[in-house]
Amino acid sequence: MTVPIERGPRERMVFSAAQLLRRGGVAAAGMREVAAHAEAPRGSLQHYFPGGKEQLVNEAVGWAGRYAARRVARFLAALPEPTPSGLFAAMVRQWTQEYEAAGFAGGCPVAAATVDCAQNTESTREAATAAFDAWTGAVADALTGMGVPSERAGSLATLMISSLEGAILMARARHDLRPLTTVSAELGPLLDAAVEGRPTTI
């Protein structure tokens, strides 16, 4: 994830919290660590986030969900011929490229916050739910636009995202890209077969 140019201190802190979440979970996203990562005055944290760390984590989770949703349109725009398998391959490729370039330290900040907080912190569970809903909705809309019936698009979007999240976890555990490349190869034909008018080949 790259930080956009011309971001104010509050936005930098939310972005930094997301980066720390994805690398070390909620424990790594302390207020002091976030301020240092964002190169922001520590005194500004209370001003921008009167709800403390919980608010900051929740906003980072929300940012991550919106980021993932926006990426769907960018992936589609880069495909010479948009297909469900092509979209999923692009979603996977974002992670394989990161891991090839920088190692396996980073994961999904929404998943990290869910694992760490969803059981005990209702506001974070709600933030994670909203983030996944935003991402799933964007993928479902993209599938519908490519000819997948609307009654299946949501289910297939859930399948894509849950498969990707599981593959990210396995890839990080193994330090191996194969879980990611495997889900891309295996789900691709199933996803394309859901497009109306295409012959079933699986």
C-alpha cells in the first residue's frame, strides 16, 4: 500500500495505523508507534482521536476497506478484457508482487484487527464488518458488470475475498507464494463459468 501525496497529519496517522496493523496486529499499532510512523506530533493524537487507540484502529480498518474497494476499479481498468478470473488474478497479484519484493511481513489490516479485537471490542468488529462489506460490494458490482447474475455475484465475491484472505495467511506462514497462485488458478474457471452465456467448462 502506498500513501497518497499531500496527506494531512490526521490522514497520515490513519494510514500509518493501517500499516502497523498489517505487520504486527493491534498490539503494534499503539499511539506512540503510530505518531512515530506518521512523523506527527504525539500531542495531536488526542486532538484527532479523542476515542484513543480504539478509534484509531477502527478508522484504520475503515480506510483499509475503502482502499480495497477502490482497487477493484483500478484492477478492472488495467485488464485488456475484464473477466472474473482476470479480476481475481489481479487481486492475488497485488500480494504476490508485494511478497516477492518485500517479503512476507505484511497482511490484511482488516483481518488483523478482526483476529485481535472482534471478540472483545464491538466497535472494531463493526468496523471490520463494514470494511469487508465495502470490499465485497465492490467486487460483487464488478462481477455483475461482467455478466455474472446478481443473485450469484455477492456469493462469488465472498468466495473470492475469503479465499484470498486464507491464501494470504497460508503464504505468510509458509513464506511461499503457492497458496496464492493456487487459489487464483483453481477459482478462475469457476468464476468465469458464472458469466451468463458462457459455456460451462468445469
